[in-house]
Amino acid sequence: MRYTHRFTVRAPLAKVAAFHRRAASMAAITPPPIIVQMHRAPVELADGAEVAFTLWLGPLPLRWQALMDQVSDHGFRDRMLSGPFASWVHQHRFIPLDGQTTEVVDEIEASLPAGFSRRVVALGMWLGMPLLFAYRAWRTRRLLEPTTQQSDT
């Protein structure tokens, strides 16, 4: 299965890349009611870094462990080592459109696990991807784009 999502944010490449390299940013762009509980992660992602976390979907815990590589100012890749899918590779790409605008591209390739209940959970997550990434785009813009302040004159 493949999924691609892209959006633009009015922020320079360096700011977008630095934000996404911070492990804490994952929780900041994950929509409620999903709760991200980090177990192990570096402050900033680097090649070879392993990240372990639990996604809480209400009372359902989904444990996930991923390996980061290809980390650069233009993106990174996370590969699931263990988690709800049989396989998961997520390429994050940041493309400068001009000095103040960056395109964020997420490309995911995944496969469903064996077993009925595991397959149902993973398929449910997969079907929720458009909503998840629409929220991530909205939240990223809210956090990174400059705000316009109006004066009281």
C-alpha cells in the first residue's frame, strides 16, 4: 500500500527541517484523541536513531519502534522495526519553493500484518491517513507560519 500527502507551509526550509527533526514535534502534530507517549527518542533525530513510542487510540495502545536514517535538511526516513503494520517506511521530504515557502511531502509504503484483529487495527489506521495528515498540515502551519498581528488604531 502507498500513501502520499503534500502541503506547503510559509516557512523557510531550515525552520521546517529543524522542527521535524525534533522528536517532540511528533506529539505536537498528532491529532486528538490520539496521545503520543514517547519511551525513547533523541532530542533531535539523526541517522541511526531509534524512536520507541506508544500511540494511544483511546484505551488501545499501539506500540511502535522506528529507525531513522537519511536525515538531512531535505528530510529523513523512518522505518518501523516493530509496530502495528507488517512493514512501514515513511519518507519525509522538505522542498524549498522559495526562501520563505517549503513543500512538505510524506510518502508511506506499508503492508498489513497477518491475523484478523491486527489487520483490522492496521487497516483502520491506514484508512485514517487522510485525516491524520490533513491535521498535521494544519498544525504545522499554525506552529511555523508567521502570525499577522493587527494593530488597534
